[in-house]
Amino acid sequence: AALARELGDMSDVPQNVKKEVVGIIREMKQLWKDNNAGGVSELRLWIDSMQRLSGFSRELSLQLCLAMSRCLAVERGTSRPNRVELQQAFVRMGGVRHVCNMMMMRLDDEVVVGHVIRLLTASIRNSPLASEALQRDGLSNLKLVFRSIERHRKCWEVAEAGCLLVGNLCCCTATDDGKLMPSRTAAHRTCQGVMASEGAMDMVVELVETYLQEVKDLANKAQILMQEKVKEAEKEDLKSEEILVGKSAPKPKLGKMGLKDRIMKVQANVELRAAWQKVIDTELPSGRVQDAALQALILITVANQDTTRQLAGTFWVQHINAIVDLGADFTEKAKEKVDEKKNRKKRRQGVESDSDSDDGLLGKGARRRKKDNNKIELPTGEARKSMTSLESLSHKLHLIVDVLRGRAAKDRPHLAIRACRLAQILLEHHRSLLEKVRALGNNECRAVAVRLIGGPVPEDNREVEQPFNTMHSIVAALIITLKCHSENSMVITAVMTTLAELRAIALLSAPAGMRIGGSGVEKAWQALLIQAAGPGTDAEHMMRQAAKILVKRADQTAQGDHRKSVQGIMPNELEGYGEWLTPRCRPHAAAAKSIAESLASDALRGTWSAGGEPGRWEKIEKRREQLDKEQKLRDEKKAAAAAGMTVEEYRAQIAATALPEVEEASSTSSQSGGKGRDEEADLDLPDWEEEDMMGEQKWLRAVGFGEHDQEDFDRMWRKPITDALLFNMPEKATPGSKWAEKAATARRKLQEEAEALGVPLEDALDELLVVEMLESVQGKLRVRALVRPQDRIQQNVIEMRAADITKPAQTAKSVTGELCKNMKKNGYLLPKLGIHVKMTRRSASLAQLRSE
């Protein structure tokens, strides 16, 4: 017993080798107590001992795996031999082969399999040379390891260790001072292909699916059980209410009856508590396996288009197989239900009847379904014109959606980040394929346009309802993740980057007849964003809050940098509430902030397009009520001052005199059925269709929301733009001066040139500035301003000012501010996000302008 407590279970060790086994275990334990992880000589001794004695003792096999893992994993600094040399020595001495042979002898023991996998992980971690040596040693050992992992995939320790092995075979782990994504060596790129071809990728995907489904099934069972308990409690409450209504309730008994009731109540909830406790106990290892599996899939596919393509195909096949299995389970359950009903009918009748008719019906239905399944029909309607690439993408991302919506990702931000990162890799691959399709499609469209010269060319002006409906699940899952981790800057960064990729893919996946990247596609994406957020959720507010969180984290990072420089401390010594972003994360967070603001704009446009400005009429009504109260107060003060009393005395007098009239009016209205009173009240209601809060006409449209025609431009934009530009232009020359005479001479010369070219002169030739609209799309207005100086001095001044105001900072200061002021003076409500003006200048002759 003392030997078992000291060294472990020795019951399986033969007596002739027991002394040697005990000596080896004690030496390993003493070596570890002396803070010595071992060197090449100890590693050689341990490999030899494993080769000779692992078949006699399970405990010795476990201890040898632990000792060699510590020896290969510990960092040794500048001492020799270093970690990489020991890893190469382990492979050269046949350590991988001997360890795999020992694992095959104890294949049914999941603990031994887990220790062996962790030893192999330690032997190749952060060492491309060791990975290359492992490949030269042969892939048969790796195949045995993968089959062992599949055999014990229900053991979460084996599954997690297997995922870590796959990840370390494909890439070096990130270091504190190294690159976030280090360059791939040839050995690691070869391992990526090996993992995809030898079934490791399929194995990892299956592990994710298995552990997700396990937690989901347990949670569903616990939820159903809880609903049953709630229904039972409601029935008991209903019975007690019936007793109280029918007769007096029985008096509750004290003493043993109260204790018994409490015991029965606890026993009734034991099953429910056990169900939820099982969910919690299963969720913890499931989250660890999902984390390691997603990291392995990322390392297999990152910077490798071939393995990314294979992973996309694996996800697609996995989802299709899941649908087929679900249909098979449904059919099997339906058949069992039919058989049960048939057997119940037989038992009730007590007669052994012939079931050929039922079987015939079932067989005919099955044959009919088979015939329908074998029949291939072409799609019709909108399905014939839609792109199936989005449907394929939704199949590929279905497993990632399940991870994001699962219970494990709700309290594990790193798991959500890895799921988003894997989704980004797949989306980037899908977008590259769409760009190739777009390029080929543009070439074909040009060829068709050449053939159709002289005939009508189809326009891309179709309107399709919900063309991106298949993307709803992934967008909704990302928004749910953003809600769960609304304060975590790295989760916000990952979610925003993924949404940006989805937006780019949506704009490239326009159905037939819709212009790629056009306004119709943008409106469809905006509608999808609002719909995925769900009812009662302000998507715009959520995106703007995410952008504010990133700005706040940037400020906290700046504070942390200041403390580091002043106090001379390390980042892990920073204390206080907040986050300190590493230098590698800062540019990604800054880019995510811009993406969040862009998505907020999309959400705002989608909300306006769906139902106008949210809460606009409520604000107008509140403002109207406030203005009415203020006007009433002013009238009361004026009347009270005229009567020589205070406002309170005036109100009391009005209330005393108005009380009988109110009673008389109420009695009259009661005699007439109250109809007259309702009609008078209806007349006082505001008519929102004809008047606004100030009695003016209702706002016609949102500025910049839609496209403007020439009438809109002349009515709204021409005067403010002209005034804003003239504010920065010099005045004309004084009439009668020599500069005015030179201007008249220049005009006559310009008329002669125009007559020679056959170009009619405009009436506005004498004007200094002429503003013309060139193009108008949603959110953008392109305008050309023709400046015609009347003399040389005026031209020089205009060139100087034009060079100044075309600079972005000066444009925002001089032109944008003046334009906004002029629009407010003219009675226009400015957009919520303001107006951005961009100016460029160039010189052109009259002939060039005529040709344009």
C-alpha cells in the first residue's frame, strides 16, 4: 500500500522486473524534484526503458511520457543542448516510433493515448526541423495517432490533445516579441497538406460537431424538463385557486406536514437540478475542445489556398450530411410512430389482421418519394436567376454559426474570436472566387454588348426581394456575439472584420439583373443588417457603441503607455479597470472602428428605408406640447399682469369660474351620448399629413438619401452651393475702370472664338460662377463649378484661393461650413452625420467643355 501511494499502481508489474521499474520511476521523480528536466543521456535511457518495459507496467508508461514531455518542452535559454536539439534527438533516436508502438499495445487505455499525444506535441512544438524529421520518419505513425484519436474522441482530454498536435504540426506558436502570424516554413506548409490529405481535417471538424451536439442535446433535455416542471406548478396553482373559489381552503398543518412538503419540493427539483448540472459539467470540456479544434483548423488553412478550399468542401459536406441524417432520423421516428399506432390498434381489436394494405401504402409512399428524389427539375422564377454561391457559403459557415450561438462561446471570448477568424479565412477565399467570376462575367457582358449593337442592351435595374436571405444566420450570430461581449475590444474587432467581409461578398453576389455594387444591392444588405438584429434591437446604436468602446480602449492604451514610460513598468504590471492593447492589435482595432462606423451608417439607412426616421413623430409631438405649454404660460403671465395679480391667483380664479361650465358641458354631452365632445376632441388632433410641428408643410425627403434630379438640384442645392463658393471668390471689377474695359475686350474675343467654333454662347457668360449638376447617386452629389474671371487680377486671385480651398482641411473650414449655414438659412434639415465636401480643380478651354 505504501509503494502504491508513492509510485502508483504496481499490480500489473511482474516480480522479475518490479525492482527495475520501481528504480526508474524513483529516479525520474527525484530528477524532477532537483529541478532537472534531463538531457540527451536521460532521454536515451527513457526511450530504451519504454522499448523494454512499457508492456509490463502501465504506470511506468505514463511516467515515462510525462518525463519526456517535460524534457522536450522546457525552455533552456542559452544552455546546450537546447530545446530544438533535444526535439531532433528524440526523433532521430526513434522516440516517435517507440512511443507509437507502446500506444498500440495499450490502445484501449484513453489515459495512455492522451499522454502519448501530448508527448508528440512537445516533440515538435515551435520546431520546423523536428516536424520535418517527423515527416521523414514516415507518415504511418501519424496515421496511427489519428486513428487512435478517432477511437477515443469521446474523451475530451484525448480530443483536445489531438487538436493541439495538429495545430503544432502546421505552425509555430506566436511569441511575445515575434510576428502575430509568423512566416510558414516548407515543413509546416507540407504538414498543412498532409493534415488535409490524411484525414486530420475531417477528424477535427467531426470533433467540433460532436461536442457541440452533445451540449446542445443535454441543454434541450434540461429545457424540456424545466418546461414540464413549470406546467406542473401552474396546474397545482390552478387547483388551489379552484379550491379557494369552491369552498374554504384547508388549514395548513404545521410540524411534520410542513417538513414533508419541503422534502417533496426538493425531491421534485432534484431531477431538474441534475439535468442542468450535467449540462454545466459537459460544457466545460466541450469549450476547451472547441477552442483547440478551431485553432487547429485556422493553422491548417491560414495562408494556404489549397487547404482552405478543402476545408470549405469539408464544411459543406458536413452540413449536407447533417441534413440527410436529420431527415433519416425524422423518417425513422415517423415509421416507429406508425408501427406503434398499428400495434396499439391490433391490441385493442384483439385480432391478428393482415397489414398488407398499410405496408403497401408505406411502400408506395417510399417509392413515390424515391421517384421524386430521382427526378431532376430546373429551377424556375427567382431561383433560376439567383446565385447559388451564397447558399453554398451558408452551408460552409453553418458549423461556425453553431459555435457562435452555442453555450460555450457566450462566456469564452477567445472561442468567439477564433470562430470569427476561421470565418474570415473562408470568406476571403469565397470573395477571391467571386472576384474571378466577376471579371469573367464582365468580359462576357462586353462580348454580348458588342453582338447587340443596334439592338436594346438589357439594363441592370431589377429589384429582388431579400436576395441575401441565406446570409441571415451568420449575420445574426455575429450580432448575438457582439451583444454577449459588448465590452471586449478584441471580440468587437473580430466581429466587425467578419461583417466587413460579409458586406463585400454581398455586394459582389448580386442576382442576375442587379448591378454589382449598385444601390439596389446596398439597400438589400442594409435591410439584411436590420432584419438580422431582430425586433427591438437598434443596430445603429449597437455599432456606434462598439466604435465608442474601441475609442475608449485606445485612450486606455495611451494611458497605459504613459504609465509604462513614466514608472518604468511592464504591461503585465498595469493595474486598474480597462484594457491595454498590444502594438500588434492597435491597427486592427483602429480599422475595426472605421468598419463599425460604416456599418452604423448602413443600419441607419436600412432603418430609414424600412420606416422613416425612428421616433421622429414622437419628438415632433413632444416639441409641440412643449411649445403649447410655453405659449400658455406667457398668456397667463400677460393676463395676470393686466389684472394686477400673480399667476397662481389668476389660475385659481380661472379654475373657479370654469368649473360650472365644465360640469354643464359634461352633463350636456352625457345627454347627447358624448358624441359632440368626441367630435370636438377629434378636431383638435394634429393632422400629420398636412402640417408639421410649426404649422409648416411636412418634410418631403431625406437629404442625400436618394437620387436628385435637375429639379431637386435647382430647388435645393444650386443656391447654397453658389453662395458658399462666391463667399470665397473675389468681386468683379469696378464699372468704368480700365480692368472692366479689358474684361469687355476679352468677352468680345471669346464671342469671336465661339462663333468660329459654331458654339452658341450662354446667357450666363457674364456670371463669375456657373454651377452644374453632373451626377447624383445615393449619398453622393457630383457638381461642376465653372469660374470665369473677368480680368487678369481677378484670375490670379481666383487661382490663389482655389489652390487654398481645395485642400481638405480648408475645404471643411471654408466651403463646408458656409454650405451648411446657407442650407439652414434656406430651411433645410441637415443630415444627422453632416455633409462632406471634396473639391478638385482643373483648367479647360471652351472647346473642351463643349466636347464634354
